[in-house]
Amino acid sequence: MSATHLKILSVGATGSIGRHVVEEALAMGHGVRALVRNPGKVPFPPGVEVLAGDLTRPASLVPALDGIGAIVFTHGTYGGAQAGAEAVDYGGVRNVLAALRGRQVRVALMTTIGVTDRKGVHDWKRRGERLLRASGLPYTIVRPGWFDYNDRGQERLVLLQGDRRQTGTPRDGVVARRQIACVLVRSLSSTYALRKTFELVAERGPEPADMDELFAMAVPDDDPALDGIQDARNMPLDNEPPEVVKELEIIHASNRGPATTG
């Protein structure tokens, strides 16, 4: 694992995973900037820089990205509202990528296990994944199982690919919030995590001592590609909303040329 210290922007820093991201990043010696809508509402540990910004207001994101070397996304909406998922789950990724204005940063994006199941709001998280893959930025996409449903002694992290577990229940996999944050932050410093998309679950056994060994078990995404390496190709561009196709094409063309089909 590289000892490089980064200046990390935590998007979703006040959430249940984001708070762990901040703590993990500080513990590893990284600088941390927390993007929040209401500075002062939630206390952060000493040393955290707190900046106001709203994922739905692109202009407010530009100052937060100044001097940043990496971004961890743990943002998201609650419930099943399509409008919120479009504006935040997808729109937040789109707006941050646009606000970067071509600067290269390392990105870790958290979505969810079952994101390819085509059940509505998950489609917007998947579209956010696609934007990141199309951006040309170095990335890791983590799809965790159910938060903190793991039993005591269930800490052996396992990376799955292809998003085959889609019952919508904890049977799909469980993992601790703390471990999700650890994987997200440590992926930023690992060459073994580059351009990889995986589901993250925990099984019986101890926590891994070497995250590089864990990341090395996953297969990188095709390059270029819209979806994860083994994902079902069940969301073709021809059936996507025109505005989504346009935004994807703009990002793709500015970095790599014509988009590939999903």
C-alpha cells in the first residue's frame, strides 16, 4: 500500500458511512475536507476542513474541489423517490465531475449491492457509476452489502463481481460500516484497486491484514466500458433517457471518444 498522503474530499461526510470515511482518512494521515450543506450542524474531528456545498448546485462545488487529490462518494438519498435519486445519487456524481473541469483526481464511489437489478431508483446509482467510468478518472467502485448486519466474528472481507445477488434482503451479503469506509479510503492509495467494480460483503473470519491482496482478487473493468466487468448488459443506451445519453456522451467524448454500448 502506498504511503502517499492525499487531500481527500468526503462527499456525504455527515452520513453513516461518511463519518467513518473521515475517521479512516485521518487515521491514515490524509488531509480531509468535508462537503456539507450546513457547516456547524455536525461536529467533525480536529483537523477536518469543512466547506459548504450542495450536490444539486454545481457552482457551489467548485471551491470544495480546489487542491483536492481524491474524492470519496458516500452520498445518497433515502427511500424510493425517483426524483431524489436522479438529483442526488446520479446528479451529485455528474455535478462533481463537471466541477473538476478536467483535473485528474482519484475517486472511490460507493453505490450498492443489487445496483443492476433494474428496480427503479437503483438505475440512477448505476448511471452515476457509468459517468465515473466514462470520465477517464482513476476509480474504484464499491457496492456494499447490508450495513452492520454482520455478526460478531464476521469480518473476513470478500469481493464479488457481476452483481448476482439481488434478493433485496441481507441474504445478498452484509458488511460493517467501518469496513466499507476502510475499503473506500484504502482503495485510493492502491494500484491494485484501480478501475475495479465489486460488491463488498463479509464472511466468517478475521479482517484481512493486507488490502492490496484483497483488491488484487478483483478483475478490472474493460476499458472503455460503461458497466462493471461481469455486470448484466441489461440497460442499453438506446433505451436510456435522452438527457442521460447526452451527459454521458459529453463526458466520454471529452476524455475517450464515442461511448460504448451497455
